[in-house]
Amino acid sequence: MKVEQLMVKNMAACRPESTLEEAARIMWERDCGFVPVIESGQSTKVVGVITDRDACMAAYTRGAPLKDLRVADAMAKVVWSCRPSDSIEEAERRMAEARVRRLAVVDESSQLLGVLSLADLAREAFQERARPKPDVKEAQVGALLASVCQPRELAPAALGS
């Protein structure tokens, strides 16, 4: 099975100059916790991602409301992505390696085409569970979730040493 068969194609995005309030509104309206960030202007090139946790922590650590903060202040600039033609297994490997629950799906120019999430994989595994040879297996999704949820080691600076 290929990524293009499971990815969400009608994905909303925001720009670095958008407010965190705008990003939060997208998350609320789309019932998601992740929004790709695309270049300013006409391009749909992915330059970052913002999560609900990123927005919350930015507001908390800066002591400012979401409307006063920009996406650029809180977004992750390292974008984990895959291509629509990638296999589901390759996408799962990438998620596990990066310990992320979602991948931006991009073309060869890093233009946004959609998003593949752990939730997409879980729903597919559940639907396929009775098939003799499922493309997405519940055990694989469970292992991926366990991998993604492993606690990260704290850097010595974060420990106060």
C-alpha cells in the first residue's frame, strides 16, 4: 500500500507570519493537532510544522496570548516528510525514526500534498483486521505507537548540569 492511498489530501496550512491563534483555529476547525507551515507568498513549499503542544508551550513560556505570537516563533523547522509514492512501511520507519505522529506528504520540490498520521494508519489497520493479508497490521501500528511514545533522553543542559 502506498502513502497516497491513506494520506489526508484536503489539508489546511498556515504561514510563518500567521498568528498562533490562526493556527489554533485551523486545528479546532479541522479537529487536528498539526498544521504544516508553508512559505510566505504563493508557494506551498513546506518550511515547518506547528502542533497544538508547540502553540501551548510558546504561549506559556512567553506569557503571551496566542494572538500576539507568530507561528515562526513556535514552529518546528525540521520537517519529517514522505512522498505519496512511498510505501506505508517506509512512512512508518520514518515516523519511528523521528518519533513523530505525522508526516507531511510532499512532492520532489517539497510542495505540500497532504499529511499522513498515525491515526490514519490505526484506522486502516482496524478496517483491515479481518483480511487474511492486511496491508496495515494492528501489531505494526502498536509497535509504531510504542516507538513514537518512547521518552526522549534529556540533554545535560536541560537537567541543570
